[in-house]
Amino acid sequence: MPAYDSREITEGFPATRTAFEALLADLVDPARSAACAATEEFIATRAREVQRLMLQEWLEKRAAGEQRAQEVAGSDGVVRRCAEKSHARLLSTRFGTVQVERIAYRAKGTSNLYPADAELDLPTGRHSHTLKKLAAVEAARGSFADAQTAVERATGTHIGKRQTIQLVQRTAADIDAFYTFARSASGSGEMLLVLSADGKGIVMRPDALREETRRAAARKAASGGGPYQTRLAGGEKSGRKRMATVGAVYALAAQPRGPQEVIRPNGADREKRPDRPRATDKWLTASVAADARTVIAAVFDHAERRDPARTREWVMLVDGARHQLDLIHEQCDARELEVHVLIDFVHVLQYLWGAAWCFFAPADPGAEPWVGGHALAILQGTAQHVADALEQQADAAQLGEHKRAGVDKAVGYLRAKLPYLGYDIALAEGWPIATGVIEGACRHLIKDRMDITGARWGLPGAEAVLKLRAVISNGDFEAYWEYHVQREHLRVHTVRYRDTLELAA
């Protein structure tokens, strides 16, 4: 890199000193408001210009001290021997816009090289890394419009909505690579390693929908739509959503317990339940661009990084979707892993309640102990017997086809999912049986941000925000940001030069 004389850089700063002295003079002006809040705002606003001038003059002195290299060789193999000073570019920073001047190294028929840009680690676009970081954090928290407002409020610099979206997308570009190479918390071998996955739809613009969804929406529109003009009928899909997949890996202390500690029949005292262990070392991932197979594979990849020797007990909690189960078994077979797969017990309860209303009138208090009794039997490992009992009760009551629909759904579900209903073993071993962690992750990562009123997402923007929310939730954003800036330097600067040692000439 070109060398600089540090003594020249630290001297001077006349414009900064003048602006600072003017700020002090205005601060003690008797005519100015004496209110503390007004003074605080006054200092914050005026000091921003002082900071901008400080950065501008620092850049100017750095440019004045830049020493010319004899030649600079690019990665294209062309040696640039012609050097021109004072090539300028603008840079938007958190203090305002500054101008950066540096030496350009030129050769006929090829692009210029600016070694000083590499030393300053300048971005390709106009906005500084600091502004990009702030925009990304704010956009992950709220709408892009709110992010614009927050950035302008904090820095006085306006960023357009399109530029905000582009900055967010560039910030998220290295998240997958970061987690591929990042070290994972190993945790205690006595802790369970729990995996989970679930899906949730995001309202997308038509061009961002998956092809099958777009075709289905087109067929529905061509047929005149559903029976209603102003609302969807029961079970009808709007054809506006693209399914995102969320995955989680976390550690949990095993807590052996009996079925009666989960289901308390006859109104048993809930206060006597022991405190449940809390999930620790929680890691989340999510994608609306990648399919469920890719996300579930990432979940298994992360789990293997945590337990490469496979000394811990692995448990996977799911909601029971057939496609999801097939993908999990695909991963287990490919990796030769033994994973205990369980269906969320709350989903089973929902089917039991659906069956209960086939025998009880709405709001009949007798339905609760009926559901509780069957749920207790399922927890004891007799799901097959419960399915048989439900079917026999419906036959004995001579329920019609429509009236017994809830029973038939519950029976079909219990029999189809029987291999994943081993709650008696799970409770005895202390495994979790509910998907609260992944459902909470879906609410936090998707609903709280992606479902804000009026949001219609393009695919790149939705993917970037989703990944940023995950990395922030994992507590990894600062580590990721350092990794991302290093990768940006490699992409923007390092790869443009044939030999990085020549930059130091």
C-alpha cells in the first residue's frame, strides 16, 4: 500500500477547528434557549457537521500524503504505470457526504485501479460500511420506510428506499458462508441436542411466488374464483404466499417425568408442576428462497458441527407434515444418524378436540375430561388403542359421515403418525414433546416483521431480512459483520490486484 506521513495528517484541520469554535461560541450565546433538551439537540445537530469536516480534512490530508507507486498490476495481468492524482469520488457517511481523492493508476484499454481505496476499505457504492450496517439493523427491525427514517434521524443522511433495500441485501450476502465456517457452541454431552423445523407463509409480489403457486392462482382467477367476492371461503388459499422454512437447533437438559405431569386430569393443581428446563445455545436459520430440503439440511449441518463425535442424544420435533418427515429421514439416512423424531403433542391434542365435538355439544364442559383421558393414554404409549377406541365410540353412537368427520380425521392422524408418537419413551428419557421453540421462532422471524400491514415482498428483499433477523436473534451479528466486511474487502479490492505484495511497493 502507498505510505503516508502521519505527522502531516495530524497537523492542521483548520475547517474543523473553525466549525468547533463557532459551535462553542453559539453554545454560550445568551440569546440561545437555555432548556437542556434544546441544548442537547443543538449540540447533536451542529456537532455532526464538525465530525463531517473532521473526516473530510482527514481524507484530504491522507490524499495529500499518498505516495506514488512505480506501477500497479491488476488481476487482469495488465501493469498500470500511468498515475494521476486527485481522482475524486463521493462517500455518504454517518456524518454526511465527503469527497475522497486518491491516485488513479491507468493503462490504455483497461479500468483504473485505486490502491488507496483498498487501504481505506471503501465500498463499491456511495454509502459507507457504517451506514450500510445501520440500515441493515433498522430494516431487520421494522419496515424499509421506518429504516430510512431511523437512519436519517440518527445521522442526518438520507438514503432512498431502493438504496436501503440494496444495502440490506448486500449486508446479508455472506450469512450462509459465515455459518458454514463459524465455530458452534458444543455444549455439555449430558444436554440433549434438539432440532426442529417448521414453515410459515409470507405474502409476496406475484413475480416472487413459486411457479406452482402462481399457476394455481392463475387457474383460480380463470375459473372466476371462490364462492365469495369479498372474502375467502373456509380452507381456500389466497395464492399470495410463498412458504418460508424455519429451522432451530438448541440444547436442553433432560427432564424425566410421567404423563400425569403433562396432563392433569380432574383439575389437578397446576402449581405443583416442576419448573421446565430452558432451551440454551439456541440457533435459528430461515429461508424463503431455498426449499425445505435445503433448510433442513442446514439444520443437520449445524447440529453436526455442535456434536461432531455424535455423543449426545438427538431429538427432532416437528408438526407432522409428511413431506417434512420424508426430508428428515432423507438426512438421517444420508448421514447415518440416529435421531428420535417426535410430533408436537399439541398437534395431537388439536385432533382430539376435533373428535370431541363429534360427541359433545359446543362448550360442553364434559369434553375436557374426555380429551384429557385420551391424551393421557396417548402419553402412556397407547395411541393405537386410543384410535381404536375413538372409532368404536363413533360406530356405537351411529354417527353419520358428516357428524363423525372429526373422529375420522383424528383416527387417521393417530394411525398414520404412530411411529412418531412414542411419548412414553420420550417422557421417561426426559425429551421435549412440544414445538414451542420453533413456533416462537416463526412468530419472531416471520410474523413480527414480514407480516406487517401492507407488506408485499420481493424475493431478494424478503430473504435478506429473514436471514438478518435470524443472525441477530442468534446473537451473532457483530461477529458476522466483521466476517462480512472481510469478505467485502476480498471481493471489492483484493481480487482486483495480481499480487497483494505489489500494493505495498
